Amino acid sequence: MAGARPEGGPGAGAAAAAAAPDGKRRQFGNRLLDDPTRVFHHNAWDHVEWSEEQAAAAERKVRENSCQRVCLEKQADYEVNAHKYWNDFYRIHENGFFKDRHWLFTEFPELAPSQSHNHLKNKNESLECRSNEKGPGFTDEQHRCSCPSPGYEAQGPPVEENVSQKLSHLEICADEFPGSSATCRILEVGCGVGNTVFPILQINNNPGLFVYCCDFSSTAVELVQTNSEYDPSRCFAFVHDVCDEDQSYPMPRNSLDVVVLIFVLSALVPDKMQKAISRLSTLLKPGGMMLLRDYGRYDMAQLRFKKGQCLSENFYVRGDGTRVYFFTQDELDTLFTTAGLEKVQNLVDRRLQVNRGKQLMMYRVWIQCKYRKPLGPSTS
């Protein structure tokens, strides 16, 4: 079910997060197209307003490419053999297809080493890191995840690569699981070939950090495990289907500081999304964060689909058999709040990407969310 595709990864718009004069990578939202005549002066522009005509044209295009649905027999095949399509995808592209997502630490500083005290130690403090979902940028970026500051001695124990098979049907004990001695635990769902996991391990030098990563594709997980940077003492990669309620996660409830979903929720069948998010929510500690970036409604990728590729409303199948859904902010808010999480951030990134050589303009729509598990005593 893994991850990003060439038409949707935020790394494709990396120029919009180019280094600022002080050498730091900018957050999205800092390059605005004030003069349309300068559109080809840069590779990408942020917060591009759509005209009424452009929005109406996008709606018409979606109506057109949705009017002819994939037959039920083929839809069943795409669901039953989903793992095969993703394995084929990674078998073809291996690890040369994606770029590492170093933009992560600009948009999600929760994944970087914390410079402040563990916010879980002060459970009675009010939650002040609230951002305006209509604002041009992020106002809560000073907040860090519950991972303690560097200097902790604890470190996860070595883990054998084949443990993922042994854990699939076991009940996880609270004091015996991979990374049980860690002081900060991050899980990435839909890890692909590790383009999120490895940057986290490189940048976050917290000795108490332990990173879990899972993917529906056994081929993708094997590529992670055989990567020269894979360190079983700090990371545990395993095959997992987040829609299969009979599969156990290799960590107990209330044990994770952060869950990361980067262009992965959109790969699920829409009616299975809620249970997947609700189950992941139970793994978070009180105060833990769920971070998401995914496709937004009327993204260029949605408008490019042709008739006969639509499975259901706003849900499509690509030519290689993998599937993708295009969200609205309200849909994601409902998924997270129904799972008992509180909104910290829910933003639309409307970006104009430019191919200056071919004089092409490509309108992207992505949604970025941060939701927190409540700190109060009512948290189960």
C-alpha cells in the first residue's frame, strides 16, 4: 500500500521549499506568485488561488472521468490482489524510484530531535499549539513530539529481520516488544523503500529513538531491510496490512509518540479507512501525534485519469493496478476525530509546479494534517 507516486510526492515541489538565505529549508507557503508574468521564473509557487472557471473545469473533468466505472469483477481483483500489484511496482522500480523526503523536518518538525522537555511530563498544561487551518502557513512548528531530548541512554534492542513473521499472530506484552526500552517511538505506515524512515534515522540522533516501519508490500519491506543504512537496533521493518484487523502490530497500545502517514491512506478502499485510523489511534500515547500528507480533491493526478479508471467516487485505479483516493479536508477531519483525535492542523497546499523547459503548468492539491491523542484522564 506504500507510499508516494511520482505524480504526488511533495518532494516533486522541492523547489518551493528551497533554502532560505540563512541556509534553512523554507516551509511551504513562502513563495507566492504575485506577478503572473513571472510564472516561469521558478519551479513552483505556493497557495495559488484557483479562478472560478478553473474550479468549474476541474469539477467537469472529474464528472467526465467518473461516469464510467470499473466493473465489479475487476474491482474485486484489484482488492484481492492488491499486494501483488504493489509487489510488482517495487520489483520494477526497486529503490531508485523515489527521493528521500528531507522536506519532512520542515513540515513535520515532530520527527526531528526535540529541543524541549517531554510535553507528556506536563499533562495538566493546556494544548496551545493550535493552527488556523485557513492560514497561509504553520503556527505550531515550535511544538515537538513527545520524544525526549537527546541525552537519554536507552536504546532499542537488536531485532532479527525475520521477527516480523513470528509476530503476526502473537499477543504483544507491554514489556517485551521491539523497541521496548526506547524513550521515543515513531511508526511509519506505508514505508515503501524507506524514503521517510532513513532520513529520520539520519537526522534524529536521539539515542532513545526507535522507528517502526511497515508496508503492505513484502518486496518494499525487503528493500528496506537490505538497505545498508538499516539498523535493527534502531529500526524494525515489517509487512503489515492496516486493513486486516486480525494482524497484530509489534507494539502494545499507548506506546507510540508519532504515527506517520505519507501518501498512504489514499491507497486504501474508502470504507476501510476509518477502522484503520481508529486502530492506529489506539497505538498512540496520550499526547501522541498522527501526521498525514496526502492527495487533495482535484489534484492534477485526479484530473488526468481517463474514463474507465474510476472505481467509486473520487477513487481510481492506475495503469499498474494500484489505487488512489483524493480527499477533502472535511473527510480527513471526520476520520481523525471519529478515532478520538484532536485537530492541531488541517491545511490545503495548493501548489503550481512549472516545467520551465516545456513551458507547462501543473496544479497540485495536497492536504497536510496533524492530529493529537488527548492528554486527559479520559484517554483509553
